[in-house]
Amino acid sequence: MATIKPFKGLRPAKELAGQVSAQPYDSSHPEISHNEFYNNPNSYLHVVKPYMNFPGEKKNPEKHFPIGLEYLNAFKEKGILKKDAQASFYIYRVIHGSKAFTGLIAAASVDDYLNNNILKHENTLTEKQNELAEHISFFKGLGNPVLLTYPDNQVIDEILEKYILRHKPEYNFISIDQLKHNLWVVTEGEDLLAIERAFNAMTYLYIADGHHRTAGCAAFSVQERSKNSDGDAFHNFFPVCLIPFSKLHIYEYHRLIKDEVLVNSNILRELKKYFEVIPSGNLPVQPLNKKEFGVYFNKHAYLIKLKPEFEQKLNGILENLDVNIVEEYILKRIFGIIDSKTDKRLSFLDGSKGILNLKNSVDKEESSIAITLYPSTIDEVKKVAEAGLIMPPKSTWIEPKIRTGLVIYETI
């Protein structure tokens, strides 16, 4: 059983939605955030990234948070941000080219996360989790919904489709990254109840993107419960955007390693211990099938496949993941990278950026070798989560990315 509730969103005035909302502050390119911050006085980034006022300084909540809060209060006073009078669900649609992602922004239950009705597939860092809890506590809200996914549901699909076809969108704008954004507000009582019931019938929801945000919301909620034990209190819920399995897009996450000594000496010999190595010209390989990988170094590319004797030893969903094969047979066994989260030799590039960036990184000697992968599937993510397992770091880049500051959930 999953608990999903409507809430009174704090959101931009209709004509300012494109100015106020911004690309997700934890996944956008630094240059984009920089331009947005310094050229747009109405950007919600002034609330969530106040430390950008002090280039070169480390994040300092005591110094920076009050500046962000000043912006938030000013946005409210000027009517740039307004709170809805009625608890609502919000249909959010982002269109990239001819592909549309449609989801439902709502409030999800912290208890569902704590009780494993909302399942995760990644570990979180305690330090980052606590930073987010501190942010929520200070600002009394969160403007970047967690992306959750769920089994396709006809009832929910029909309600969302009805609003899209019969109602003019509340927001309709194109962002600087050339994505089109729409928002519809769901206020009709029967539809609110039907949506809640549809989610109540589901056994699990799954975190697609936003593990640290979820953990941070949970940490904040646990802190607040010592002051207010009311189960319906706002701190017991957090903002989410729910998109069904079939409507998500998962990109692969490629690996880049900086280790010139090993790559220049005996990398091919080491790879051939575990893989069939097939020369593939001078451009990085984009794998087109599972259990196929590409390596690119010294301006040469190879397609590699795990040898049958090693593939036969793979046992269970986790060991059979492509990202886990790379983790075990290349990162650990060849490069001695035991912890992918902390080893400074290792970096990552999501597949949405294309493989030319990988080639350029190696050719410019910023990296020694690029390892290309085939993307994980939503079914793999689902099975890993249901088994209570954890995927290796940076296993998936899941889209869409939900804009921050479009619908803000307040804890007061």
C-alpha cells in the first residue's frame, strides 16, 4: 500500500514559471547554473544555491542559508511565488523533441520509505543526506521533487489524459535547454480520491532519481517527530513526481579512469584475462547489446565480451548487471578500484551526453581509458530494489529531470 496525497503547492505566478523554475540544481551543468544565477534575479537558484554569491567559498549554512531565505521571503512578498488555496495534485509534462514525459507531482509518505514500501536501488552518503535535512529544516520546504516510478495504471493514465485534453495548462513555456514544460492543477474531488485509491492499491513505489533527497526528507521527518508526533503533519511527507515504468528513459553511465601507467603498459593483456577483445577502429564503441562493453584508449577502440567461463559463474540479478561486471572484472580486478564512490581515478559520464565527450577526454589525456556500457533496464532496477539489493554507484541516469522551484512543498 502506497500513500500519496495532494498538497497546497507554493509555485510561481503563471507568467513567471519559466523564469523562477530552474534545471535540477543537483544534476545541471555548472555553467548553466552560473548563467542562470547571475542573469536571472527571479531564479529559484537564489534560494537553493546562495553560496554562489561567494565564488570559491565552501558551502556554509550559517552564512549562506539566511541569504537564500531572504530571497524566498521576497519572492513570496512580491507575489513571484504564491501558495495554492486548495490541496491539489499537479500533472507535469516535459517534452523533449517528439518524446513526452508525463508525471504526477504529489506528496509521498516518509513512513512508506522507512517501511520499504518505497524502494531504493542506491546507497546514500550520510553527510549529503544530513545536508539536505538541514536545508529542509531551515527553509521549511523542498522545491525539487523526488522522481518515483510505479507499474503502469490505466485509472491514473485516464485521469491525466483527461486533464491534458480538456484543460488549458496552467504553465506552458520553453526552457533555455529547449524543453517544453506544461503543468495542470488537479482539484476535482473525485479525481483526487481516484488517484489516491489507485496508489493505495500498489504494493511498492520505486525511487528512480533522488535517493539523497528522499533520505534527507526522512532524516528531517524523524527529527521533527520529537516535537510533533501527529502522523498527518507536513514533515511526514515529501514532494515527488510519479511517472510509470513505461514512460521513463534510462541512459547508461560510462566510466572514465585516469591511470596512465597501467593503460600504457599492459592493459590489453589484463583485459584478455577476462574478456574477448575485438579491435573496433579508432572511435569509442557504443554497445548495442547487454554484456557487451567498449574500451577506448590511445586512440584505439575495442569491443569486449566477458569470456564464457566467467559469465557462467555470474549468479543472481546483481552479478549479472552490466555495471557490476565492469565493477568486478575491470575496476576491481584490473585497476584495483575497490570503492567507486571515493576513488579519485574514476569519473562518470551519462549516456545522454554522447560518446564524443569520452573520446575527447581520453585524446586530451584528461582520462586514460573510457569504458562504455549498455543501459540498465527498468526491470533490472525493479528486481534489485525488491530484493533489497544495491546497484553499483552511477548505474543509471534516468530521465526526465524534474525542474526545481516549479512546485514547492512546504513543511509548515
